[in-house]
Amino acid sequence: MSLKEDLTQLREQALVRIDSATSLKELNEARVKELGKKGALTEVLRGMKDLPADERPEIGALANDVRNELTDEINKRQTELENAVMDAQLQAETLDVTLPGQPAIQGQPHVLQQIIESLEDQFIGMGYQIIEGPEVEQDKYNFEMMNLPKDHPARDMQDTFYISPELLMRTQTSPVQARTLEQHDFSKGPLKMISPGRVYRRDTDDATHSHQFHQVEGLVVDKHITMGDLKGTLLAVAHQLFGEDHDIRLRPSYFPFTEPSVEVDVSWNAVTPDTKPEDIEWIEVLGAGMVHPNVLEMAGVDSSVYGGFAFGLGPDRFAMLKYGVEDIRNFYLNDVRFLKQFDQKG
């Protein structure tokens, strides 16, 4: 049999093998068998060395035509097989777009964050600014500008995490007030702000104490501010958190940065015009008072012209009172069963 006949027969057999390949693996095996370095076409062409010189161009051209045709057929069959694989995969993964979707589980704010956001919304509505500050604070702002010099005995009221002699984890959010008061331009209007955030104290964790907790402290400074303004503000806060049928009372107390200072109680039970004073159950919720003149003067504010009030409340304690939670640690254990009770979706 001549080389020409061999090439013709190889072409016909190879086309059948390529066309009958049912997978990409079989097709690749056919390509190697027919066109590889040790394939059928290479074996046939080895006989060209025995041909007369005048026949070699014709056989060479025929061999190239066979190689190109087989290559084209392999590529064509490869595309067909790849499309078949894709079609099968799409068919297997077909989705019925008319079916209702599966609802995604939506996260909810933590109960403490709910309390904080409720307070923020209320105070924004009353014209207050929400101002935050650093949790790693300078002694100057945390204590000294709050009328607590380094030798002041009232510093013993707060066990502090010190990082260095002048740096500490803030024990209250009052330093945000000190920083803001220092920078405020009273020619543009009064200062009305709250400063929510985390605070830290060296305390032993138990049912009612935590080394890390939250505070929301408020400050109003302007001309002609009175204790009546303070009481009206705190009554509005109590109504927002506990309901319109709850009342507050103010008791004399002591804080270094306010004078006079008061402890504020809220009625645990509803109060009506007919409720007798001895029937009201009071529970302490926050501390407040009129801003001490020294605090104003250290911030560069003339205390003979301006006055103000300040208050500090704990969202953790408010949440405990509002929902009857007896152990503050429950808020920090990340037990979804506990936290789901306060889901805003109800």
C-alpha cells in the first residue's frame, strides 16, 4: 500500500474515532493516538524518506491537509463535548424561579444597643449632639478637669486601669464632656451633648458589677440653666424608657464635678394622681447635678456668666430595671436564647 493510500485510510479511521468520542478524555486519547509524537500520522510520515524526491512534495502537502483537517475536527468535537457538559450541569442545577425564596435571618441590635439608640434618638430630638471620645484617656481629662486633682480623696471612689501614670482606661465618659467644653464656642450657642460609650473599672464581676460597662453622660451649659431644667430633662428620659406613668425623685448626694449633686430614683410601679407617696417603690437609676464652677473654669468658661447641668446613666442598669434582668453578666455571655427575648421584631 502506498503512503497516499495510508494517509487516506488514516484520515477516515481518525475521523470515525474523533466523531465517536463521548467524553473529553476519549477525545484527548484520540488526539494523542492520531496526531501525537508517537501517533499514527507520525508513523506514516516516517516512510517519506524512502520516496523518490519528486513524490515527497505531494505526500507532504497531503499529510499537512490531513493533520489540519483532523485538528479542526478535534477542536469542533471538543466544543461540542464542552457544551454538552455545560448543558448537563445547567440542567442538573435548574432553579424554579417562581418558587418563593428562603427568608434570610436578619440580625438585631443587642439589647444594650437598643437602649443606647433609644436614648440617642430622644436626645437628638431635644437638640443634643452625640459626641464620642477615646476609651484610652489622659488623666487630665478623666480626673483633673472633672475637679479631681491627683491628691483628691474622691479618686478612691473609682478603681482605675492605669496604662501609665498619665494614661488610663476611662472610668466614665465625662472626659468627652471636658474635651468638648474646652473647645465649644459659646458665641454660636449653648452646649447640649451626650457622650455614650464603654467605660472600665477594676471591679469584680458579679450579678450587679462588671469591669466593663456602658455609660451615657449628658451635659448642658448655657446662661440661666437651673435645677428645674435638669429635673425636666431627667423626667423626659424616665418617661421614654419606663413609660409615662412613672415618676422620678431627686435626693441630695455628692459628686466632685457637680454642686449641688443628686441621686435620681425612678418609681418602679406606676404613679397616678391618686397614688400615696408611701405606696411608691423607688429605685436608684442615675446621678446628676449642676456643673461645678471649677469644671467650667478649667475649660476656660466664665462660671459667673454660664452654668449648666450634667447627668450620667448606665444603659446596662436601665436594661436590667426595664426588663427585670437580675444578673448583668447575662448581657455579655452572647447566649442567643437570652438575647432573643429582646428581639425588636417581637
